[in-house]
Amino acid sequence: MPSVRNTLNSNPVIRLSTFENNSFEPFKTINKEAFELLKSDCSILKDAYTQFVVFKNLQLNLKDYFDFIEKWSNVPADKMDFSISTNIHFVMFANKLILNSLMSFKFFLDNAEFYLKRKYGKTSSQANEFVLLTNKIYDNSFAYRFLYKLRNYSVHLGFPLEVINFDIKFNIENPEKSEHTAKLLLNKKLLLKEKDLFGAKVFNEIKDYGNELDLIPLMNELSHHIIEFQKFVYRKQKDELTNSIENIELFTENKKTETNQIKVYYNYQNKGKKISFNVYDVPFEILTEYKKTYKNWS
């Protein structure tokens, strides 16, 4: 059992404490009213995190995808395996990264809209403005429209990518220094067989797009729209989050370090050899994530 300093007794006190090396170190006694205010600020951070963690999940999937693209960009000829482009395991891995990103993107969109409706009301200005923003970007971005529909295509018909193409930047003087870069080209003929899945507008855009339909620039553009959506969600709750973060940091007197945790213990009882108490965790990990992500956002 974690050790507790002898400053504890049977009085109904509420204490803020650091927790490190399995030991509580109390540093402040608070009353019930102050504890309720602290819990209120913590609840604001925890509630917002239910949406933020979905955004984070999407960012992690996108990072895996972009790491893959970077790994297979500008590959020297002497390190290139020319048989890999049709290797079924390699192609499946690329498809997995693409589909993970598209699935988590749809999850992110739906979750953000529901979060705003739950927090501010179904007909609130915050929720309505978010829907208007998604509609605006859908209307103005082929990348957004196409990838949104490609996710539906994949749900019904499976992975969209058949092979990995490589663009060659040939070095005439030193052929061994030629570089090869992956291109995620989709088979337009197959896509154009599914007009119902894409809808008339996107279907016609695919038909007129050109000879090569490469996912890479489209995914790049989509990643910027995702940040735009999350910035919108953040701006709507910025004042509330900032105020709660400042209150928590002030209340805990800068006792948080990189290695400890901040907890509140209360309802302490010492009956013979039996000791019991309740513990409330102050969510500094969540607080730190917000500050790290949002520090340069306006």
C-alpha cells in the first residue's frame, strides 16, 4: 500500500499531495468548497479530452502514414528493391495505413460534431458553425470530397491500392545515384465503375482529373483541413480551458514535476490496523498535452 506521512489523522481533512515512489507528500490542506472548485476545473479538462484524444488518434495514424511516405521518398537506386512495388504484403501495409487514416478521419469528424452538440446544444452556434465549416471545405476541396468518398468505397469494396508505383529521378552521370519516390496511384477505371458510391459530382471529377490520381498530394491537403477543424474546436473552448489550466496550476503551487503526480486524498480513516482513504487524481498529463499542442494556436 502507498505510504502516507504521519500528518494524516482521523479528522475529515482534504489534502493536496505529491505522489512519487509510491509515497504521498502532503503540501496543502483545503476545504470542501475549494476541492469542489478544483474538481470542476479538472472536469473541464477531462471532458474536453474525450474529443482531443480522438484527434490525437487521427494524428498518430497520419504520422504512421507520413512516416511510410517519407521512408519511400528519394530512395537511392542502390538501395531500391524493384520487386517491392507489387509485393502483396508491402501493398497491404500501405493500404492499411491509408485506410486507418481515412477511418479515423471520419471518426474524428463525427466525434467533433457530436462533442460540440453535447457540450453546447444541438442547435448551438458552436455546433452549427462547425457543420458550416465542414460543408464549406467539402464544397471547396476536391481532396476532402474524394477522400471522404474513398473511405466509403473502401468500406464496400476493400482496399483501394493495387500496386505501389515509383517515380524515377534519373541521374545520367551517376545512374546508381538515381532516386525513386513512391506514388500511390489509384486505378481510375475501377473507381469509375462505382458512380453510386462516389456520387455524380465526385465521379465526374475523377473522370476529368487527369492521367494519374495520386493519393499523396490529396492526403497532404487533407491533413491541413484536419488541423483547421481541430483549431475551430479549440477556439470555441479556449477561454474555458485556459482558465481551468491556470486555476489548477495556481492551486497546486507549482508542485508538479516531470516525475511526480498530484493527488487529493480525503475521507481518511485509521481503525486499528486498517487504513482507508479516497484519492482524486489531478489530470496533469492531460493539462500538459493541451499546453504542448495548443501553445501556438490562436
